[in-house]
Amino acid sequence: MSNRREFITLLGGAAAWPLVARAQQPATPVIGFLHPASPHAAGDQLRAFYLGLKETGFVDGENVAIEYRWADNRTDRLPALAAELVRRRVAVIATVGTSAFAVKAATTTIPIVFVGGEDPVKLGLVASLARPGGNLTGINWLGGELAAKRLELLRQLLPAATRVAVLVNPAFATLTEITLRDVETAARAMGMQIQVLNADTSREIDAAFEIIGREQPDALIVGPGPFFNSRRVQMAQLAARYAVPAIHTTRLEAEAGGLMSYGPSLTDAYRQAGAYTGRILKGAKPEDLPIVQSSKHQRSDCPDATPHRAGNSTRPRRRGDRMSARLKRRAFITLLDGAAA
């Protein structure tokens, strides 16, 4: 009888071993990812973010999980989406641009990694670039402050240009302010006039280009921001329809058919953000991770339409091009003919 009881006790303990082992296994960490635009607008950036995570030993679906929240260009949704991630009790939240304000307001304890084109110290997000303090750190590029360089590139392409339209998104007030300040300063120095156009919806983009069609400025600068990036195909087609040479912020906009772009390498910035997120998952504190100022900028021209800066070879066609090479060449010739007239 005694031996039977001991044997049953042993079996009961053995059956409990898998439960104990499972209980001792660490839970898979969860990253919250908040973006002000939509998923199709951030494909390349997400791949770069995954690459940064992988550099620190994390692979989505294997040893880390990611909870996504997309505002679909509706900034009024950001506070509620940030609150959802906080209630989910994620280990760290990665976010983009002014979305960081919504996350910062939602939590003072969950680490936050942001990617943005505005000075985070001036915005009040962090105490300093070297020692951010609090629960935020991230990657910064001076996106709005590159607007003057874009105007310079347009002048090089169109020496006779005197009137330039600037399309900005009023929903991103600080970024718009920085963009317009730099463009206006550069325009005065070059003896050029600018016309400011606002757009926060697809219909407002159409309306802005109708104004461009009526008033016929010599060129167009498209301001930075995730909304314009998500509407890049629409704007490339409208620029061709109204025969206005346009310079954009990101390489993706040039690849979608835009004439030219000059701006930060978003993929490099998102890769660095992924690496910072991985370091935090490994125990690093945001307050000890200095703000990385990304200085990698790139010029991109419309594929199959604009020659490289050096030489006459054209950029090879990419799979993601939305406009045919023939249409791009025809649009580019039309733009230059219109500007020359």
C-alpha cells in the first residue's frame, strides 16, 4: 500500500513538471507600433524596422510579437490608439513623428522609441539629445529644414523659375511651420515668390492641383509628412496632368512617378529605430540612449525619365514603379517644355 502511494505521488509530480517548465519560460515580449498613416504607406519602413530588430537578435513571430495600430491619416485617432497599446501592456512602443505626443501623454512608464523629422528638444519631447530623460528616445532627422535644399535643386533644374508653390499638411503644424520658414527664407535670398497650398485629404490635394493648374507656378515643393507619402501616386499623376515640375521628400515619391526627391533616408532611420527597440527589450533604458541624429540624405530622380547627376545613364526600372517608362518620359518632357515656355 505504501509503495503504491509513493508511485502515484511520483506520477503526479512528473505530470506537473511540464506545467512548471511552461510557467518558468519567459513570456514573448510585445512591441507596440503606432503609425499616423496606413500600412501600405509604410512597407519599406517596416522592413527596415524589422532589420534593426534582427540586428539585436529579435525576429517578429519567433521571439517577439508586434501589435500594430494605424491612424489612417486621422491624427484625432492617435490618443485612443496609444491608449489601446498602453492597456495591452506592451514592453515598448515604437512610433512616428508627432504621434509620439499621443504616446507620451498615455504613459510615463512604458519605453517609447520615436522616428521623426522635427527637433524633439524644441518640441518638448525630450530634455536633451544626449540625455533624453524620461521614457523616450529615438531617431531624428531635420526633415523640415531640408526644404531650402529642395528649392535650390529646383533652381538648378529650372534657372528661370521665379514662382514656386509649396504644398503642406496643416495637420502637422510644427513640421509645416519649419518647412515654410525655411522655404520663405531661401526664396527671399533667391529672389523667388512662393504660394502656400494646404491639403489634409485626398480631395484637398485635388483642389490644390486645380489651383496650380489655374495659376501655373513654375514648380512645386511637396512638404514632408506621412500623409503626402501615402498619396504619392495621386500627386505624381496630378503633377503630370498639370505639367508642374515637383520635388518631394522621399525616394518612394520619386519612384511612384514624382520628378525628383531630396530628403532623409527613411529606411536607415527606421532600421536604427528597430535596433534601439531591440536594445530596450534587452534591458537598456531610454533615458540612457541618446537621440540619434540621422544625417544620411539622398536625392532620387524619377526612374527612366531623369538622368543621374553624373553621366547620362538612367536609373533602371524598379518593380514598384506605378507609371510606365513611356508615360514618365512623356510627362518629364512635357514638364520641361512647359517650364521653358
